[in-house]
Amino acid sequence: MASCEFPKAFGKVRGTLSEARKQDIKGRWYTEKLVAYVTPSGKQKIRIQKYYDRPGTISDKERGLRKRFSDAARFYSALTEEDKERYHRLWRKDNLKYNGKKYATLRGYIVARFYAYDIIETNKG
């Protein structure tokens, strides 16, 4: 990380200044980015970030987990306000916990119940 000062006409510069694909000694490919940002105190900084490529293809197990997560998200999005209120009452009654784990958000609580196949009947017509 380095401090820098751009000409005043540029203002405070933020974002990617340059990007390049490179290969390390072990033969792994990565993207190297030169990123400018501004600290909360107003100082201009620049840093180099490396993003390594994924080492392989997506396995069937991971594909299944991704599908299950998208199904849970779709389930939450399809809930009516009445259904969310019913879950909210249960969440509050259980002191924000489900199966011993505390959830900071109602969405997290509902997704955890979805994963455990412990969903309540919804009011769909």
C-alpha cells in the first residue's frame, strides 16, 4: 500500500487503475490489479491486489449445493408478508435461535429452516 497524490483536477481517484493477467512461479494464473481508494480520513492510497483463478471445475456436489442455496433464496422471495410475519413470531419466540444457532436476520433464520426441511405451511391461495 502506498500513499499518493493526484493532481487536484482529478479529485479523489477511486477504482481499478490497471489490470493484468500473470502467472506465478508455480504456474498458477492470477489477475493483478492496481487499485486506488480513499481512506476515511481523506488520504489517497494505492494497493496491488491479486485474484487467483479457481483451481478446477465445479464438482457435482458443489453444483447441488449452489442449487439448494438458490432454491432457498427463491423460497424466501416467494413468501408473502403474512408468512414472513409468522416466521418472525417464531424467530422471536425462540430468542432468535434455531437448532441452537442464533440468527441476526429473519432471512437467515428462514433459510436455516429451509435447509433443515422444517418450513411452515404457507398461505398460497
